[in-house]
Amino acid sequence: MDGEFRLQDYLARIGYRGPVAADLATLKALQLAHLDALPFETIDPWLGRPVRLDAAALQAKLVDGRRGGYCYEHNFLLRAALAAIGFQVTGLGGRVRWMSPPESPLGAKTHMLLKVDLPDGSYLADAGFGACLLDAPLQLKTDIEQTTAMGTYRLTERDGLLWLDAKRQGGWRTMYVFDLQPQLQADYELGNWFASTNPTIPLTTHLIMERLSGERRYRLVDRTFSTEARDGEVLAERALESPRDLSDVLRDTFKVTPPVPAEEIFARIGG
């Protein structure tokens, strides 16, 4: 991240008061606190507002402001925090498969994830995959099931690529595909521009929000608000019926103050 990164302000924003060291315990605690405090949200690309990846913009929005962001914003911020603490962290790129039929060709790299190298091995850290937020870092080991508080995951290798799957109520579902090639800032700028402006993808066509807190996953897709337990079990689901209803959910559940009034957002969602 170019520019000055304010680690103490970031730690205060996510409410983290524990030990700070380049170890697995800190990595796990930081990722969990980040997800609780900073929701995944697509308000800016959905409204056609620019998404910037420089230090000043990211910290103004996610650290100083009452906002979240999407994958590039979350993982840029998390990478900067980990690097400031002393972790060896590498930015990678992923090809999203969550909504893709199994037989469809791979798409472009439009997701950012992190590889964190620790003495006991390498880990995948990701605070920004909004379809299924990952509540803990995963070992970069294939063909084993890895269980977290909110899900069960596995990495498999096919054709020189790593495939990350999540266990859902109906079986395994691929989240994204990636390799271990480090990404340049230019790679991220291109992926970020495509993901935040392309009129055919969900980030620009739907209001999507997600937050992990405790043992619950909260999700908003347009006017549908749902609460899930582990492995995607839906505990409750309802339609938001008014701008006031939307405003309450944004404030109380996602802890977000939107850049435009809730009335404008609600009207834009449509029926």
C-alpha cells in the first residue's frame, strides 16, 4: 500500500486489543476482528462511485469512516496491517467461481487474497470474499478438510491451480481458483477497475453486504436480509419493506453509514 499506514488506528477501528506479533494466533485474531468490525459491502460500485486502492482513500473510508468495502479494499488494508506488524505477506489473485457452472471456463482474476508465510508453513488469509466470508486463515495444504467456527473448507490442486471449496448444505461449492504468482499493483488496479465498473457482474448490479459476528453470518442482497449459521445454514430470512427498515439494518447489523440517504438506496433497488 503506497503512503503512510496507521497501524494503531486500524487496530482501534477493528477493536483489537490483544498481543501483536507475527504469529498464527495474531493472524487468526486480526482476521476475525476485521470481519466483525468491517463489513463486506458493494455500495460504491453499485452506485457507480469510484473505488480507490491508495492508502489515504482506503483508510479514510474503512478506518476513519463508518464504511466497509469489497475484496480489494479489505485485503489491501489487511495486507498493510500484517506487513506493519512484521508478517511475510504476499498478495495473490483469484478467479471467482461461486456463481459459475462447473463446466464453464475460468474468468479473469477479479479477487484479491493473501499468502502469509509463518515458521510452520504458509496460510491463505482472506477478509474480502463477500459471497462466503472466510472467518479464519487456512493452511495452504491440499486435500484436507479445514474446519473453522463458521464453515468447512478444502483446497484441491488441478491443472496447476488451487481450488478453494466451501461445504454448504447441498455439498461442496467452489469459491475461487488461484495460483501462487505474486500480483503487482497494476494487476490489482486493472482487476479493481473491471470488478467495480463492469455492468454485467453482481458487484455493480446488486447491493450486496455481509458481516461475520460471533457465530452468525449476516447477508443483504438487494432487499433480502438473511442470517446464517455455519456452512450456510439459513436461520432467518425476510424482505426489507421500507427505507427505515433498510436504514436500521445498515446501522445496527452492518454498522455502516451509507454515502447517500437510505431512501435513495431503497428506491434504486427497485421491487
